[in-house]
Amino acid sequence: KQWYQRRVRVIMCVSREYTNSQNCLMEANFALRSLRKHVIVIEVGSGTSEDRLAWNQSSLGMLISGDHESFTADEVDTPDTYDKAIERIVARVQSELPGVDKSTTVEPSEPPPTQQLEQAPNDLRSLVPTLGTSVIAHYAAWQFFPAKVASFNSASLHYTVDWDDPDPTCRVQPYNLVAMNTTPSEDLLGIGSRVLFKQGVYRYGTSTGDVWNLGEITGVREVGGKKMFSGKHLKTAADGLAVASWPTFKPTFEDSESQDLRLFPNAIEMLEQFQNLKL
């Protein structure tokens, strides 16, 4: 985290492969949404229309795709085009750093104090479950159910939850399988986003409710000004997915609104919240 805080600008090299990586998305979203850093975006990769569309439709691409430099294989394929692309990118970086001596680079000995910013709806901190909050948590066999956070173990990064129904089992779950039970902002969702979606209904005693499942968004379209998200299960019967044997099972979900999805917390924000780590 301190590394990002010291930087006036962050140079982000994006591609289809970059936005397919959960770790890359985690870092990028932390810099953009949590620290509110200004980024200089450089598109890399093949430059094909398919690859460009893929990263543009990711949750990160929807945020940064408007203004970027290009350094793709289809445009930088000779020594001359390489040199010109480097010159263009250097000029862009220098134009973004007014008043800075470009002949030397000085590393600050101490990071500047973190600016206290008002929490926006798309702030990743709003996705971090805290004590007493309502969540959708993993139970067993890749089934997720409503619960409330009872405690958090910062050493093992596991939550203990109290289920909304009276079931006393499977209460301890890892942080990356527990999501806030709130509607995520549309701009946090895109192709490649790992989400929870509803499919199936459970019954426990007199309690009934939706079964949430682990999925990935594979398509986004706009209908009447609203974004609709489609995707697929990330787990199968081979992984022990319980709902795979149910008669209502479908391997995909189609045209879900953001209110029908749940999003997991960013690991960096989660650690910052519970451990105050200096990453």
C-alpha cells in the first residue's frame, strides 16, 4: 500500500490477460477505487478486436478504457514503430507530471499521509464484511447462504458467521468465500468478475431461501439503460458442486441485474480493515 501512496501517477499496462487475472484486478481496483490514484493506461497485448473488447468489458476496462496509449503487437512491430511508441508514452508521462524534474527520480523517504476521502458507493471498503454485517457465506459443497458476521480471525483470515437459519454447522469460512449481502455498484462488475448468483432454493426445518452459487461474468449488455450480466458456474459436479445434481441446475445464468449478484471483498482492503497491515 505504501508503494502506491508515494506515487503521483500509476502507469497501468492492461490487456485481456491482465483483466483475466484476479490478482491484477485486485491491485488495480485498490489503486483506482480505494487510493483514488490517477492512472496512465497503456494497452498492451495482441491488439486484436476480440482482446480489446474483452478487457474493455471487464470491470476495470469500463472504468479506464476511455483515454489510453497503445503499445500492442499489431501497432508496434518494427524498430521504428517501437521507438515512436516509446517517445509518445514518455511524452505522455512527462505531460502528466508538471513541475517535476524529469532528469532525476527521487524516492520519498516517507509516504505522504493518506487522504481521508468520503466513501463513495463504488469504494471497495463498502465490500468488506465487518462484525454484525449481513453476508452471503460459503456453507459446504459450493453452496452459499445468508448469515451475519460473528467474528474474524486476522491470523487465519477466516470469518465465523451465524446463519440466518438455525443450522449450527460450517460456520467458519475463509474471507474470500464471504461476500457482503448488498447490491454491488454496476461499475464494479464486468467480464471476468467473480460473483455470487442465485440458483436453486433450500429448506432447513421451517426456513427456506435462495441458494447462492459461485460464478464468473462472461457477458454484459445494456437493456433500457440497465446493465444485464450473464455468466457461468465456476464449479462443477467434479468439484463437489451440490446443485449440479438438482433438476433445476443450469451451467449458466443470464441477464441478471446487479441486485441479483454479490461481490467478494478486495483482499488488500480486507487486510487493511482488519490488520492495518503496511502492504
